[in-house]
Amino acid sequence: MTVKTDIRDTGVMVITLNQPERRNPIGHEVRRAIVAALSQAEGDDTIRAVVLTGAGGQFSAGGDVRDQRDRSMAEQRERFACVKDMVERMVRFSKPLVSAVEGWAAGGGFSVAVACPTVVAARDAKFVASFTKVGLIPDMGLLGTLPARVGPARARRIILNNRPIGAEDALAIGIVDEVAEAGGALELACTIAAQEAAGAPLPRQFINDWFARDVSAALDYEHSLQPILLNSADAAEGRAAFLEKRAPNYKGR
């Protein structure tokens, strides 16, 4: 089971990325499972809030490189329609949605973590963009969500230099909202989610809709370009270099 769900007595649904042996990659089937869980939570009045986390002491190492390969442009765009659906649901979610990050949130894991309106990280958590290292632009909304948190100039630098950011630094610049002790991110996230669920729901929905505008534009942008990049020679080289644990040799095509 790549994603599992659990509903606590407090009415908080915990969605867990559940491939710890691979550090919880976020491939196509995982994205579809997240959409299904969010849809269930949205339509069930007994579920008051949602927390998204990862199993095995890691949030997510990012997109599933084994699942990235040449496909027809139509198939690539259809897969990114699922990405768009998932992230739109997250940034516009009508109930509190909190990510609980332990260990690494890398690449797509970084994107998914900050697509949640509230981010809780363990003190030893680390964030890194990683997309350009495999010949891609950021996806899963990061071009919209990260600048909203840290500002455009800092977001551009984070995306391009691919330096890991620890939890304390992430808190200082706005990537993270709260820091927990190691191993405590999930419990703190569930507490925050339950507290936020006591607020009026309609203002939350309208406020989230307002802040989601730039994310929607970013998703449209990646939907048009990332399928092209995924089929590029540089992306194929990036995937091969990653799997072979060597430096890539990019040629700009």
C-alpha cells in the first residue's frame, strides 16, 4: 500500500506516504491515492482536518525516478493533469491541511509539503528542491507555493542552487511554520490541525482560494512545459546519472 489513511478520534485524518524502503516517492499512483484521500476527507463531515506525513522517519525523497521515462506527449500531459488536480485540492482545501515532515522533503516531496497551508517539521528535517539536478523545472506547484512563503528572489535561489535547508533555517525564512523535536512532527501537526478545525470554515475557504491564484498559474505553466522536459535528452541523462550515482553531462537538449 503506497498510501495509507487513518482517522483519529479528534476527527483528524492522517494520510501517510507508505513506501519507507524507498523513502516514500511520489509517483503517479501515489498522487492518485492522495487525490482519493483528499476527496474522501472533503466530503465527510466527521473528518475535521487532514495531516500529510511519510512513513519510516522520512517525508518523501520526491518524484519516482523509476516512473519517469519517455511517453507520448498526450500521456505525459494526462499524468500532469493528475498533478494539477492534487495540488489544486491541497492549496484550496476547505479544512485544515498540515504537513508533518520528518527527515527529507526533497524535490516533489518538498513541493507536496509546502502545498499544505501549514508545515510542521522535525528539528532534524531537511528540504531541498533538486529538480534542476535531473534536468527539470519544479513541479507540483512549487513555482507558486515557494515564492508565496519566502519571496521570489529567495525562492529562485533555493530552486537553482539545490542546497539542503535544515528545519531551523526553514523556519527562519518561512518555509516551515512550526518546528517539533525529532520524531514529534506528526503529533504536533495533528494538534495544530485539530485546533485550526475549531475556526469558521467559510472564511478559510475564501482565504485559501485567494492565495491559490499564483499556484494555479504555476500549475498551468508546469503542465505545458514539464511533459516536454521529461522527454528531453537532458532529463534522460539526469535520470541515468541519478540511478548510476554520477555527475550528469547536460547538453541543453
